[in-house]
Amino acid sequence: MYNLRLNNKRRMIVLFSILLLFFFSTILVPFWFINYLSLSGVGHFFIENRFYSIISASIIIYFIIVGEYYYNIKIDAYIIQVRSYRVVLDFLRQKNYVDIPHSMLVGYAFFNRPFSFNKTLMLKIRTDRGRVIARRFNLTLISEREVRKTASILETIMDKNK
């Protein structure tokens, strides 16, 4: 009946590779030319145009602050599993994770994050004690088709719970 499996592993590998390439080509290479080959033409160019590295560093800092999140969504006939964590900074931290039966889902919502590649999935969950809590998961580079498919399945589950 329900069989949804979504993740952004390939997209995150491509994005992270592009960011690493950008970092090496705009921060490390100019630094190397400025410090070790300052008398060459390329070294002289980087010395005269330091704004190039400053702008590049600010772009990389933006991606670190906003974050790139790996997500994994799995919905089957019995459970809803959502996992989301930062690729760069959450190596040693606890990952944002939920594994609930369908009966615990009370509501959901998707939010767009301004100036970001992220969307936020908020799940409202009824605990065993009757309290309703909200769990938020950041989803990087999720397509509109995947959002519609997930929303459709979550809506069906909520209708079944009523």
C-alpha cells in the first residue's frame, strides 16, 4: 500500500564535491600562489585581487552556516522513518531521527527556507502520554515532485487515523 523511499545521497555527493572543488580553486590555490609563487603572473593577480578570495570564503561560510542536510525518508505500511543530519558538521553529533507507527502522526507541514536549498518537514506526533510534539527535519535539494508524493502519503495516513 505505502512504499516510499526517498534520499538525497547522489545530490549531496555532487553538491559536496562542487563545494570542495570551489574551496580548493578559490581559497587554497590563491593562498598557495600568494605565499609561494608571489612573483609569478598568477601570484601577482591574486595579490592584486584579494576580494576574489574574500567573496569565495563568504560563500563557503554561508553554506556551512545554512547547512547541507542528508535526508532519508521511508514510509511503509506500518512505520514512518525520517532521518536528517548535516553532512559537514554532524559527524559526531546525534542525528535528527524519528521512527513512529502511523497511528502517532497527527499532522505535518512543509516549509520553504528563504535564501537556502533547504525545505523543512514538520511532523506533529502524539506521544504515549497524549502530548503532541513537533519534530522538524531539514531536507536539502528535495524536489517538488518528492514533496507532493510525501504529502499525499502523509495525508492518506492522517485521513486513516481520523
